[in-house]
Amino acid sequence: DSTVPFSDMCHSPKHAEIVRIIADPSNLRKTRKDALHLDSAFKSRAKAFVTSDKRDIVGHRERLEPLLGLRIFHMPFEDSAFIEWVGHRRSDQL
């Protein structure tokens, strides 16, 4: 008996487009893992995605952010921008 909900094992409707955007024909295993991470963030309604993957994810954020409705931050280089973004979101919710 699995405790993982079935919906967590399915791709979102955005998954195929994520793969098209970040596809790296030379490393399909990495593309698959990156796409699953991004799709999981979308399915959990994340507002931000923090990554050190500059080439495959950050390098495509101008297309990924509007598709997924989340902000992508490159760590550790955008840590202060991320902290500022979180601060603004928290103050908006107060």
C-alpha cells in the first residue's frame, strides 16, 4: 500500500512543454530529472524555484516562469534577490 497520492505520480499538463523548453539531447536523463522537479513545483503551486542549474533551468527562465507561474532564482548568485522577494511576499500577506 502506497501513501503517495496517485496525482503525485502523474505529470501535469505543463510537463511536455517543460521538456520542450529545457531539452538537452546530449543528456536526456538530466532533462527528465529537471523536468520532473519543475513539474513537481508547478503541481504543488510553488511560487519560487531555487536552483544552481544555470544552463538548463535558469537559462530558460524567461519561458519557464510565465508557463509555470513561479519565479526562478539562481543560487547562490541571486540569494539577496530571493530574500528580498520573500520579504515582499510576506509583507503583502500581512
